[in-house]
Amino acid sequence: MSTYQNNRTALVLIDPFNDFLSDKGKLWPFVKETVEGGNVVQNMKKVLEAARKSNIQIVYAPHRHTQKGDYLNWKFFSPSHNGSKNLTLFEKGSWGAEFHPELLPVEGDLIAQNHWTASGFANTDLDFLLKMHDIDHIIIAGMRANTCVDSTARYGVELGYHVTLIKDGIGAFNQEEIRATVETNFPNYGHSLLSADEFVKSLES
């Protein structure tokens, strides 16, 4: 199991929005099975509280808050862009674009610029914020396993970070997406794969 130098470590929470994690969210019907079945919100909260208690930096990596005109004359639409456009996901100023009430930021937490597609690093200041706080280990939890979580974790490795994935702190549209991320993808590039309880225990040892 990896060990963590607390002042060099950050917990990166990806897209912990109401639209994903609350039962009236626009994406809740798609993720309900994995989020409820895996106790994802509770596990994210457990990791968040333990990290705060250990003075580990908390960083939020949120998706773009969709607003009118975002995709006007857009050159190349991906399925992700189409979904954001058609469902107006995480709509700016809406309840759905707010963070889940059990996962709210507090003073001292960092919120990176919005990512438009999948990686929390691409076209944002996430890497800059981490470097300015002397972070070289990142712990990742959030949504969605095989898109934003996987992409951010991969990009983090490419940038030279030690990357840990909280395997029961991620949700997806189905269990197959989670299995692909946890059992196939991440073990081929990531550094440490832990449950929420294992991560908390590592901080206590």
C-alpha cells in the first residue's frame, strides 16, 4: 500500500454535482445503480473527511457549467458534448450544477477551472494549482468512472503525479464501466488502487 506525505498530497474530487449524485439530478437515472449500490457518496464523504482531518489539500475538478450558446458553431461534437448540450447538464446557476450537500468545499479548498470534456487537467489550471501547492501525489474519486475519472487519472500520470484511485468512490452508468476502469484500465497505468477504508487506514498508520 502506498504511503502519503500529507503536505505533498491532494484529494481531487471530480464532478461531485447534484446532477450526478442527487436523486433529482438529470443523470441520476443513469448512475443510480452504481452510486447507490456502491455507497459512492458515503465513500467519497469518508475519504473527504479523513483527508481534511489529515490536512491533505482538497481540490475540486468540476465539469463545465453548461449555458446557452456554449456549443454554437462547435467544430467537433463528441458524445460527451452532445450529452451536455442536449440535456443542459450542470446548467450554470442551477441546483444541478451545485456540489452535493455532503461534499461541499470549505475554506482552504481549491476549485480548478471547469473542464469541457473529460480530463480535469485538459485546458484548465488544475496542474498549476497542484504544483503551486507542492503536490505530487493525487487521490482521485468522483464521476464518471470511464470518462472524467479515467481521463484525469491518466493525464495525471502523464504529468508526473503519483496517482491513487478510490475504487469504491467512483460511479458510472453501469457496473461494466466501473469494472473496465478498475480492473482493466487503471492497473495498466496507475500507481495505487484503494478502497475508501484502505485509504483512511493508510492515513492512520
